[in-house]
Amino acid sequence: MLDQATIAVIKSTIPLLESAGPALTQHFYQRMFSHNPELKDIFNLAHQRSGGQPLALFNAVAAYAKNIDNLGALSGAVERIAHKHTGFLIQPEQYHIVGSHLLATLKELGGSAVTDEVLDAWGKAYGVLASIFIGRESEIYQEKAQQPGGWQGTRPFIIREKRKESELITSFVLAPADGEAVLSFKPGQYLSIQLNHPDLEYQEIRQYSLSDAPNGRDYRISVKREPEGQASNLLHDVLQVGDEVALMPPTGDFFLQTDARTPVVLLSAGVGLTPMLSMLNQLLTKGHEADIRWLHACEHGALHAFNEEIRDKSRQHANLESRVWYREPQVQDEQGKDYDFAGMLNIEQVSGLIPANANFYFCGPIAFMKSVKGQLSDLGVSADKMHYEVFGPHQDF
């Protein structure tokens, strides 16, 4: 625990942090990669270039400073980040590296305002936070290794199937090279894949939502091709059936939590349908008793993955209703068959289909999720009924 004097010093630095803004964490990452280039094999450098990761880290640092005397308020963020870290195989010794560069960044950017007293306080505060993460991550590593089919670190998997789902999305079924069972997971969670290939400048680690229900034999991910995405383009264009990849155990703090008598509404846009599909398949496999609603939005038919599969499931299960929005339908897209509505997803258009007391799960671009959250709030849905996943660096909205 931190003493009151240390807490007071940390709180006094909040204006300094806010005046520096994300420039603080941009400097931190540049410094760290300059002194410890081996960490480029862990971090997603695309998120560095976009500014998403520095912004996410700045928000986390600022939130820590503001809640330094009430760390319980950060429990949700700690759990989310700890799961992310285990997907990158973060180890305790790496916290020392990060801490040293964080303190050096404060000194270099803060100038005379960052006294020895400030550095000492932040050193203590960082130590407390690091110990919290190290402890929780150790628990997660052990939990994954001890469960049936589990493991710690990486495990070799073979691409058993590769199937194009749309112009941009391709599915990969990954089976363990040793032929043994695989760890189960909670629908909504993701899988970390470690890629080492001559086409890549650095080792790349990416996290992709699992897109099918757990079966104990293999995993399926459905990957969107990103225009500048080194990992996604390698998967789409280079890796083929029979090739080997390394996987970390599935993890994540976003997952389906419901009982058989509670209605579920799954909302997605674009590739955000992947965790929703895992949830849907699990609900149907387990014989969910209550109503299920599948609401999906995408640009047009050529980019619509799993269209026929969802419509088939709707015909087979009386409690499942599906509705689709195309933002810009193309000439070949047939309304009533391929999609139901033109434009953006509008929940009011299907208000009669929304069951009372439902749990809502949604995933997609940030703008889409902001819109969905706003629409649900306007309909009187309470925050505890809304659950969502952000791909990439976390953002609050």
C-alpha cells in the first residue's frame, strides 16, 4: 500500500500529466524501443504509428494517478489489461524495463517540475501497480496451464482449413500439432497468434476473436485483411493449409454470461461479428431457451461474411431472428434476401423484435459501438445489460 505522502505527490502531478497529454507516452514508447528494440517483437507497431497505443497508455496512466487512493475503481481495467498481457507472454522482468523508461520519460519531459520527490513517488506507485499486474497475470498463466487441454507459453498449431468468408474476411481452423485436446474458452474471448516469417521485419503477435463455439479439438479465427496489416496479409496471402503457427491459450475478459432463460441480443458491424458468432453458436449448441436476436451491419454484400450460415440458422431455430443493414447496397444485393435495411443500424427499426430484459453484446468499429450504446441508453437499457469488446487499444466511450 502507498502512504498518504506518496499519494499526495502523485495527485499533485495530475496537471503535469494532463498538460503533456499523449505526447508523454509517445516519448515513452520511442525511448523504450530505442533502448530495448527487442520489445518490437512484442508490441503491435501499427498501433504505435496510428497513435492508438500511446493514447491508450496515457489514459491508463492518467486514470491511475486520479484513482491512486481508490485502486478498486481500476479493477475492471486491470483485469482487461492483464488478459491482454498474457496474450503477449509478458513476463515480470519486463515490468522493470517499462518502469525505468516511464520514470526517465517523466524526468525528460517534466524538467524542473519533476523533482526527486516526484520520481520517488512515481517509482513507488509504479511498483505497486506492477506487482498487481504480475500477480494477476501469474494466476492467469497458471489457470490456463492447469485446465484440461491447457498450456503455458506457445504451442504449435497447424492450419487445417482456410476458407474465404467475404472479400475481406478469411477463416482459419487451427488444430494442435500434437493431436491432443485443446483448452476450452468462453465465447467472446480471443486467441493470440505468434507469427515468425521471412516476410516480416519483426515477430508479430496478434489477437483475434474466436469465431466458433468451443469443441475441445481445434479453434477457428476469422481474420479481416487490413490494407497495411502485415499479419493479416501474411495470413491471407502467404500461409496455407498445412503451415504451422504458434498460439497462446485463449483468454479475454469479454465473454458471454447469461442463463438459458435470459434473452440475448447480439449486435455487430464488419468483422465485429466474430465474437458474436462464437456466442451465437454456443447459445444454439446449448439449446438456449430464450429469444436470440442477431443484428448485423456492413457496407454491402461482397463484404458480408457468414450471411448464408446465419440465415440457415434462423430457419432452423424458432427463437432466433436475424436482421441485416447494408450501408451502401450494391446492384447485385437483394433486399429481403441478402439484407433487410439500407443505411446504418437503427434499433428502432426492429424495436418490436427486441425482447424485454435482454442482455446486449456488441462489437465493431468505435463509432458503431458509440451509436449502439447511445441507442440502447435511449431505449432505457441499463449499463449492466450492455457488454462490448474493443479491438486493439482500449478506448472508453
